[in-house]
Amino acid sequence: VVLTALLLAVVLAALASGAVALVVERVAYRPLRRRNAPPLVFLISAIGTSLLIQEVYALFLGRDTVRVGNLVAPSTQFTLFGADVTNRHLLIITSAVIMMVCLDTFVSRTRLGRGLRAVSQNAEVASLMGVNRDRVIALAFLLGGLMAGVAAVLYDLNFGVTRFSAGFLIGLKAFTAAVLGGIGNLRGALLGGLLLGLMENWGQALLGWAGRDVSAFVFLVVVLMIRPTGILGESLGRARV
């Protein structure tokens, strides 16, 4: 029963998030793309859309912290370096690894995945080669929405509480992880997320709760000063060739 309820929650969250992502792409991004808007405009549109979704949620459902149901009761499975590893931790880690492997396989080995990579590298050339740019970008938004929906369920499973603005900081850190690992590199985003999480926990252990976010973003600045394209990103010299 618990597994069925959890799978149902994952499916519903993924479908809802994917649908919202498609609407955002159609309303907030496609008109800008057709007008050849500069990249900065897309970034501003993304921030504005995120705030709009938050405020719409708060308008109808309130701004209070909401406790979500505990579908999986925590149970310690073993101890690793003095830390208790529960069944929730194992479920979250396993799910994240499966999601990453499936996404990486899709992008690197399927025809649609090759279309995604082609558009990300050079959208105009990809269009000349017969790739439907709008369809491919919509697919990218759909995949991102589906992944975000599953991640939201895993987040709620771990913390047990949420609120209308919970996704903003998480989204900012997800973007930070992608920049840290190297924009456009899925494995780099995974590595960036792991390093970012480690720095947050080390900062919290050394400086208290206030040092959690500070240490993570200081680490980002230091890494980008040494390697501007990210840890696994292409070097600037090679990018210019």
C-alpha cells in the first residue's frame, strides 16, 4: 500500500510539473524566442515566472508552512561514519541515481536526445539540418518538469514540510550546481550538486546554520574564478576554436 501511494504521488507530481513546464515554455519563452530576444531577457523571464507561480500558489493555498504526509516511516538501516542511514535516505539516493542514469541515457543515445544536444550547441544549424527547434525545446521543458516533479516528492519525503516559496531557493541551488559542474553537462550537474551539498553541510558544521548557504556560494565563486566554464565544462580556449 505504501509503495503504491508513493508511486501514485510521484506520477501525479511529475505530470503536474511537466504540464506547468510546457505552459511556461509556450507562454513565457516561445514568444521571446520568436522575437530573437537576448539571453538576459530569458533569464529575467524565468525569474519572473518563478515568482508568479509562487504568488499564485500563495494566493489560493496560503503562505504557511505545510506538513506533508509521511508515506515512508523512517527506519535506520545502518550507520556510516557515525551517521544513521535510514530507508528514506536509501530510497531517495536510489531514485536520484535511477533518474540520472535514465536521463543521461536518453540524451546521449536516443534520436530525440541527439536533437536536444544539437539545439543546445547551435539552434540555427540544427534547424537547417531539419531539427524542429520549438518541438525539441518543448521536450527539454517537459523533461525538466517531469524530473522536478519527482524531485519535489523526494524533497517532501526527506523533510516532511514545504511552503509556497520552497522551490525558489532549491531552483537557485540547482542552477548553481549546473554552473558549478559545467552548463550543458548532465554529469557535471550531478557532480556540482554533490559538491554543493557537501559544502553546505561542512559550512553548517563549522559556522552553524547561517554558514550553510554562505559556504556553498563562496565555493561556487572560488571554482568559477579558477575554471569559469565549470568543473567538467569545456575550456575557454577550446570553446573559441
